[in-house]
Amino acid sequence: PQDIAVTRSGGLMYTDEDDRCINLISGTQIETLITLYAWTPLGLCMTSSGDFLVIMRRDDAKQTKVVRYAGLTKMQSIQHDDQGNPLYSSGSFDKCLSENRNSDICVADPVARAVVVVSAVGKFRFRYTGPPSTPRESFAPRGITTDSQANILTSDWDNDRIHIIDRDGHFLRFIHNCGLQGPWGLCVDSRDNLFVAELHTGKVKKLQYYK
């Protein structure tokens, strides 16, 4: 399993990198919803409309795209900007994604050392590469999530901290000095509690970052 998401009805979806499929667990039953050919599924997230988004890379590791599904139907593919340039880096590194409250699609792209944000229709909005005080080469976004204020949170694995940026890509502040060790996976609950999965320790930590 590469990534997980929970459906509106409480089922658990996950991407299976080895079998190139997207599965649904309901109770004790596992159902394969979609099997991909020539593409490998990576990050997965549910949307407010009930669709789900999958970021995937081509098997030759030269292309990456985000695909929207409604049930078993492919509804949208996001891969290039208006000039035909790739929105996301190539290569075999994993990428995570999340839908924001304004329906923007936010991708943590560690190869590009950037958070790439597009609108719901796939139009490029901005690319965040860290605050001005942080050299770009030291920014390594891994996990990504959003909160009730439509802020975007991304884990900076190399620097043991989490960046908070607003919906338009402006840096707000760091979450650090709280003993994070290799922060990776992120998620925010309905009360804006932040859950951080750490690569180095194998722990999940719950943080209250709003005062």
C-alpha cells in the first residue's frame, strides 16, 4: 500500500504500487476498483464532492499526472500548464496530494522541491518553494494536508519541520521545536488537530498548532 483515504461511507481506499491498482476495503471485503496499465498509482485523496484524486507516474518514470475519478469513471487528467510544460516532476520519487477547501489540488513534489497547486479545473495557480529565508535546495516537501482555514501544511522532512502556507501560497509560519523526527505523512481532523507520521521513529504524533 502506497497511500490511504477514507470514503464518505467509511470505507478505506488504498493505492497498491506493486499491482498498479486502487482498492476499497469495506468491512472485511477487499475490492479492486481500478487497475492501471503503464501507470503506477501513488498519492490518493477524497474530494468534497465525493470524487477521488490519484497522482500517478508512468512506468518509464518520465511523466506524472493527477487523475480525478467519479466512482470507476475517469473524469479529468491534469498534467501540463497552459504552455504545455509539465506541472509535476518526473522520476520515481513518491508524491502526495490533498484537496483544499477552495477545491484547489495541492501536490507535494519532493523532486521539484516544491508544493504545486492547481485549481479544480487543473489551471496552474502557484508553486511554493519555501519562504525567502530558506534556501530552495534544503526544502523537501513530503506529506501534505489542508485545514479548516484553507491553509496548506506540508512536511519538510530534511529539516524536521512543517510549513504552513495560505491558500495563495504565502508563507505563514513553521511548526518546529516540538521534537519532530523525519515528519512524513500528514492529516488534519475536523478540529484542526494535526497528525504527523514520522519516518525515523515509526510514531504518529498529534499536535495542536492553533492557539
